Amino acid sequence: MTAAENGHTAVVAALLEAGAPWNQQDKSGYCAGEYATASKKHEIVEMIMEWGVQAELLLGAASRTNEEASTSGTAGSSAANAGYLQQKLVYTPDGDKLLDADGEAVMMGWEAPLMEKHAAAICRGGGGHYLNVGFGLGIVDNEIQRYSPASHTIIEAHPDVYAHMCKLGWDSRPGVRVLFGRWQEVLPQLESYDGIFFDTYGEYYEEMREFHQQLPRLLRPGGVYSYFNGLASDNFFFHSVYGRLVQVELATQQLQVRFEQLRVAELGDEVWQGVRNKYWHFPLYFLPVVTHAAAAGGDAQESEQQQQQQQGQQQDGKQQ
Ligand SMILES: C[S@@+](CC[C@H](N)C(=O)[O-])C[C@H]1O[C@@H](n2cnc3c(N)ncnc32)[C@H](O)[C@@H]1O
């Protein structure tokens, strides 16, 4: 961390090569990438970030190999989702929060401005076929409805959320199709869409990656995909590594990711009252806009420059 903070590039490279974990945190919870970011050692930030992406790619490949080799059934990550789906959920009376049995926030009203932008990103001119995975408070679905969808499919896995949706009449809304079940289970019932949004709970990056593997089939040419970008939302450097990881992984499927930078309103203590853990800490939100690379337009060099610029903003984001 000292080497990263003081710009000793060769030392940082040697430490990484020797097996020092790129994501090691000190007693205060800071990692080498954060020290390098704070002291504007951009070459080192880039080196650690790239190392992190490559490490996570290898880890992902290794866990897929283990799962393929395993005959013991449910993998750890899907077991976590199964545990969540059995919990009793609570909608707060003001309709502002959906909490799980431990008081963890499944969804909160402060995200409404973000959901509005997500809906705008995937619906664009409106009138298309849209898919949303995860109903929660229904904020994004209410927004999608404003774009006069030709069809609007919602996947929801939790029985309490599904019951809530039915109480609100979503199951009988014209043009709306509600699929009750885990997205993994209802995949065969899906078609292809002009806009797709993914925002589940109790799942890990592995599940999202699995969903991403379906995108070439699910996303129509010219369509837009987006997801709630809460990956590693307690550490800005790790969050940035995940942003780049998604870009690298989706590029292998000829999908291009750009991030729209949004400012998040100040979230005072009153916002988190009654919630066990504060899950958002950053002043900025990087809204992913994913398109088929062929539809993204512009030459490859231009898009690479754009990505580098966005990554630079991500590197500096926490200081703004
Ligand atoms: C964060 S909330 C979604 C919030 C929503 N975007 C909104 O605007 O209110 C996550 C939702 O995903 C659902 N969910 C969790 N795992 C799922 C899965 N595997 N398949 C489908 N839905 C799932 C949860 O029950 C919850 O309703």
C-alpha cells in the first residue's frame, strides 16, 4: 500500500507478481488501489485495476469449472438466493422500503431517480417490448409503463413480492406479463426484447454473469440492456474493477457497455432509519448502458477512447 501510494510502480508490479492480493485491505478498510487513486498515481491505479479484472476473470472460470465438476447440487451462490426466497418480507407502511427478515433493505425509495434513468435508458423512444427482472417496490416497472410498452414482462421470484404485485393488480394489467419464479427457471418462457433491466437481490456476480450469457439471445438488435450497478458498493475501487470486468466479459459476446455518470442525492441518516445496513456510500452512480457492439456505432478507436475516459472518471469518482 505504501508502494502504491508513493508511486513505486516497479515495486507494486513485483508485489503483485509475487502473489500479493490486489484486493487486500488494511485496518482502515483501504486497499492499495485506493491509496494510489488518492495520490493520483494513475499508472499504478491502472495496473492494480487490470490485475483485479484478470484475477476475477480467472476466479470466474475456476468456479465454473468446479460447478461443472460438482455433482453435489446447489452451488453456494444459488443457495443464498434460495435462503432469501424463503424469508418473510416486509413492505413498510409508507411504501418506501422492502425489507427482508433481518431488516436488510431489498429495495428503497431513494433509488427512484436512478430507476427513472434506467427505464429511460432501456425504453428510449417507447412503444417497445420490455423485460424487467425483479419487481421489488415496482419503481422501475411504473416508469416502464410510462413508455407505452408494446409488451412488458416482469419476472419475480419471491412469493411475498408476487402477492404484493397481485394485490396491486399487476397480474391483470393489459400488456403486462408477470412470470412468477426465479429468472433461471423461467428463461425458456422468454422471448427477445428491445429493453431489458436486471435488478435482483440475494444473488452474486456469478448469477449476473449467467444472466449476461443469455443476452445475445434476449436482446434484440438495437436494444438496450441495463442493470442496477450495486456491485461491490462498499468500496469504490472494487466497484470500479467490477465495472470494467462487466465491460470485458460482455465484449466477448459482442456487447458494448458504457456508463452514464449520475449524481446521487445526499443520503442522510434518516434515509437509513429502520434499515440494518447502509448499502450505498458513493456520491456518484454509474448507470450501465449495454448495446450490441454492431449497433453502438463509431469506430473501435473512438469507443475505446470513450471507455478509457469513463474509467478515468470512475477512478476519480470517489473524490468528487
Ligand atoms: C432490488 S429489488 C428490485 C427493485 C426494482 N428494480 C424496483 O424498481 O423497485 C430485487 C427484486 O428481485 C427479486 N428477485 C431476487 N432473486 C430473484 C431471481 N432469482 N429471479 C427473479 N427475481 C428475483 C426480489 O424478490 C426483489 O423483488
